[in-house]
Amino acid sequence: MKKILTVLMALAGLSPAALCDGGHWLLRISGGPAWISPDDLNIFLRDYVRAQESVAGSSARGPGFKAVGRSANFELALFVPIEPRIHILASFGSIRAATTGNEFEVAYPAVDATYTRDDRVRSYFGRLGIAYSWPISGRLSLRPYAAAEGYWTTFEDTGSWSYTSLSTGEKILWMDWTVQTRAFNPGFSAGVELEFELVSPVRFTVDAGYRRARLTGFKGDFHYTWNFPGGGFSDDREDLPLYYYEYADISQGPVYGTLKMPGIWGGRQLTLVRDAVIDLSGLYLKAGLSISF
């Protein structure tokens, strides 16, 4: 983030005339949704419920674990002219996606099992690219662009499970955890911006495009606590990689996909192990205001 802000400040400190005679600088602030499909995360959320139903031999009750299909986007962008219609694009922004309030229960012969989980993705990106302004009328113009990007991302998973005795109504065993991992990855985007001059120098913009951001190489900290009536213990693990893996509980049985989280390796026949991918690729749509100077 500091490097991106340094670049923006350096560009802002230059004289516009030194870059282009007759060109306009633009400062834009915008935000809006993006449509994403982080498959590893969504498979994990879906199959976690399926696996617990299989083990318990009963159907899940409650809202379940909701998949992630959309993210929120914010961007502050600076367009620096190098020709009257050609601009360097430098920007800083954020992408946020989450699935929270997830909970379900399954019934065993002697206990009820309750599972809760919240998952959040926060990514800050820097963008550097090129844009071309194409006037349509006196106040309306199109601006296609393409840019290289860098993503600083955190993935956080927090949750718990608990077993409650059907005969006494008391908890007999429960576990809480927090997983926070980080990664840096390159990416790119391309799109087109529609710009309408409201009143000089203020302009309204609508920006639509596609982002390629397959984020992997996550490492971070795992904290979890086992609890039972009258006691418990905790464990902290640092700088561990986040894996995606597939497993089968029994030979020729169903295969489940999941992310490596504390306490879920035992007794599983692994069929695939690789680095987890949190995929934020997809279409986005932003609206905002820009100032010409």
C-alpha cells in the first residue's frame, strides 16, 4: 500500500504540462459490486455440510453454509495524460467478500452437533495501466483501459462446533478456532468507462470490466481451543500454508473438497492436496465521480 501511495503522490507532484500539453488529469472515486466464484471456498462450504450429514446419518437443520458469489469494490484512481487522449492509470482499491452467520445442526443418536462458521476475504490492490479517451459527444466519452495489478489479501475463517447431550441438554465437547492467512499475487484487469460531464470539472462515470485474480500461496496463523466440562486446552500454530484437499471417508465413497483447517485431518483418505486458491476473478461494475484538472 505504501508503494502505491508513493507512486500516486509522485505522479501528482509532476507538472501536467511536463507530461502533456492540452491533456486533462482526472481523479476518480468509485465503487460497486463484482461477481466472483471462489470455487475452493464454495466447495469447502458446501461439502462441509454434506460430510457432517454423512457422518451423522441425518439431514442438516438450519441455514447451512452460504456460498460466496459477490464482492464489494472500492477504488481511488488517478489518470495522468501522456497524450491528449491517452492516460496512464494508477489506482489503489479494495475488494471485500464474506459469508457470515453460517450455522447448521445434525442429530446423532445421543447428541446434537452444532456447527458455525464465518469466512471473510479482504484484498487491497494497486493498479497500473493505460487508458484511451474516445469522445462521443461534447459531454460524453468512452475510456477503454487495461492494467496490471497486485493484490495483498487476507483470508479469515472463524467458527466452532459443539456436541450437546440429548439426555442432559449440556455441552459435552466443543471447539473454537480462528484462522488468518495472507498472500500477495499479481493479476490484471481490462474494461471500459463511460464518462458524462455533469458540470465542469465534475464528471459522472460508470466502469465495467473483467478482473483476473486467482489468489494463492496463503500462509498464516491457526489458533484453536478444545473445551469440555471442567477443562480444555488450546494450541497456536504460526506461518502454516493453507491447502485445498479432497478426501473420501471410505473406499469408493463420496469425495469431499475442503480447506485445511485445524483438527480435520484424522481418519481421511486424501485424494488431492494442493495450495488453496481464493479466486476473485470475474466481472465488476462501478459508478463514481471524477474531477478534471
